[in-house]
Amino acid sequence: MRLEAVTLDAVGTLFAVAEPVGRTYARFAARHGITLAPARAERDFGEALVAAPSLAFPGVGRARLAERERAWWHAVVRRAFGPAAERPSFETCFAELFAHYGRREAWRVFPEVAEALRLLRTQGLKLAVVSNFDGRLPPLLAALGLRPLLDLVLHSTAAAAAKPDPAIFRSASSALGVAPAATVHAGDGLVADVEGARRAGLRAILVDRRDQRPRLPAGVSRITTLSELPALVFGLD
């Protein structure tokens, strides 16, 4: 089947945090009289993310969605802060962190991304972001200058399903008006992106920016930068 669309992960694929999360947490905490060790905060944040439930809320109406998103992140950040979260100033600190990660200065777009997306569009391919993120993602992509290059932005809280659930990939293909088999997904998660996309009937490409070279299923390609994506995608078509 002819390839008609490319979907992409967001964090780790299109952009990354501007500085390590632990360092940012420690910097914001210090403003509120809270002492955090950056390395410890980084480790605890990673553990909190792994332990957290999926960032998706099936059955929750749009009116309550932002509240549930914020509560989800509150639990993650609270665990990352550990005992320091008991300080009275934690709530104000959390509010500032939550707002910070919705702004462009918290992130950096990988330098080759915009040109890679433009090249894909010149071939008539539809482009979408499919990400385990929340309602801050669409305006964030706009602030980072990427939204005009995309036909669709689908985050997990809007889809009521989080990767690797095949439902979010199928929802994206449906919204784009293309079949899953006519779509390829590129992302940096071996489970969330590669396995999830394949389970949904999409083709998959691993974005291995750290050149870790994991073992991949047959038929799955690996790239280390999105500058490699257009040529690879054109070869798949």
C-alpha cells in the first residue's frame, strides 16, 4: 500500500527539555526555599514517570480534562520532590513548574526537525504528532514554530488512550483520513512508539538519537536523526 502519512512522537523525537529536569526542579525549588539535589531529583522524576498510570483519562469529559491532567502531573512532581513536597511552598513551586513546561523556553527543537518535516510535506505526505502529552502540547508546538508543518496534533489526554495503546495510533490515522497500513510512525520509544505502532497496523521507525542500537523487530528501521527520515520514508513508499 502506498505511504500517505507520517506520524511522529514529540518529546525525544522533535524536541527535548532545554536543561535536565532535575536541574530545573532544583532551580525552581530554590526560589521557594526548598533544597533539591539535581541528580536525585532527576532520578526520582524518572522513577515517578515509570510508576505513574497512563496519561489518558477515558470517560472524562472535556470540562474536567485540564483538571485531571494537572492532578496527574502534580502526583509525578510530588514524588520527584520526595519529602520536600511537604513544605508549604511546594504548591506554588509546582504551579510555576507546570506553567514553565507549557512555554517554549523550557524546550529546544532538534536542529534538523523543521527541514525534515518540510521535505516530507513536499512529497504530499500528511504529518501528525502522536504523543503521550496533555493539552499544553498544541500551543507549545505552535510556540516552537512546528505547528504550521503539521496536519494534526493528537495527545493522549485528547485521544483518551496513551501509547503503546493501538487506539491512539488508529485515532490519528482515522483523523488524517488514511489507513494504518498507509502510515509510518517515527519515535524514540521502543515500546511506546515501535511496538505500539506495529500493534495498530502502522509501519514503524525508531529514532535512536543516542545511537544505542537496540535489537529491533524485522522490518523496523533505525535512524539517529530526523534528517535521515525523508530518504528512508521515500524508500518505504
